[in-house]
Amino acid sequence: MNTMRMIRIALAAVAAVLSVAAVEPHPDWTGHVTQTPTGSHLLGNPAARVKLAEYVSYTCPHCAHFNQASEGPLKVAYVAEGKVSVEVRHLVRDPIDLAAALLANCGDQTRFFERHNAFMASQDQWLDKVFKASPAQRQAWSAGPLPQRLRGIAAAAGFYDIMARFEYGRPQVDRCLADETMSQRLMGQTKAAIADGVQGTPSFSINGQLDDSVHDWDGLRALLDAKL
């Protein structure tokens, strides 16, 4: 092998290495949160091939079970590489649900999914506190100005403690419970969900098509795999 040929081979090898090094690393989409025009939150690649929308209620035990079963595998196997995006849409069922939804949407919107997961993961504990509330507490939840009623719910359910994990003080939590604009936004999402034909939670829409045949992670995973 002559010297010039050896030089050409060496230069080609260097060029190949540099070409590989210049390729941008694939982003991890699990930390990418955006807000839709309706105020819902989207996790992952907005241009994902498969767009999953979850209709959820915080007082729905099936929603909490789904969230606990799906959070890890959905992020790792589907969201991280940008194949699937996940949008959470609220269907508010009652004042307790409204209080939780207001706080999940309170403050830094890029951390919505952290607060969302915190409420879902601890649902058994705070629902138990709600069920054990006294008749006088329950009566206070249905009378008076809405912010006052929601503060009573938050105190009984331990929502102030949940929000303290995210460094929210009581005054900030109270402001969020009194956020009328956010309340209207959440009720708008609820009305939209009902108009879309959602009859229960959790329900799922894939690429704009509501599918009411599945309500758990195993069934949803099969639907996602069929779309990829």
C-alpha cells in the first residue's frame, strides 16, 4: 500500500469519526412540558407520531391505578424517544376533584406532571381523610363562597402538606384555590370532554379519536403499539 493511499484511508476514517461526533444527541422528551391553548398540559414531543390524551379525575380510583401502572413504562418506552406525547385533560367531577386540579395546575407549569403524579400517587391517603371528615366539615364544603369551601377541603384532605413538598406556603395555596380563571379553564376542559363523548375516567384519545374500549394500562399499551 503506497503512502498516498494510506493517507486517504486515514483521512476518510477521521472524517467518519467527526461526522458521527457532529450528530446531535437524541433529546429525552420526558422533561419537555408544554401547555395547549385550552390550558391542558402535554408531556413529550409535540410532533410525536402518536398523540395520546388522557381524560382524568383526581377523585377517580381507576385514574390513580392507571397513573401508577403507566407512569414508568409510558415515559421510558414511549415518551422518552419522542414517539408518543401525553396530554392530561381534566374532567372535574366534584369540589374535591376541583381543589386537587387547581393545585396540580398551581404555579410553575413545567412542573405540572410532578404535582399531578403526587396527587395521584397519594390518592388513597387523602381520600381516606376525606371519607373520615366530620358531618360539620362536609356541610362546610357545600356552603359559602367557593374559595372558602375549597380551603376547607384542602385542609381536611392534607393538600397543604402535599403542596409543601413543592415549597408552596399556605398563602400561595390559598391563592391558587381562589383562582377563578383557572376554575373556569378546568370547567371548560370538563365541558369539552363531555362534548367529546367521554363518559368515564380514565378515558383515552389517540390522534384525536376517542377510544372507550380500554381504561387500563395493559389495554392502552396494546393500542399504542398498534399505532407505532
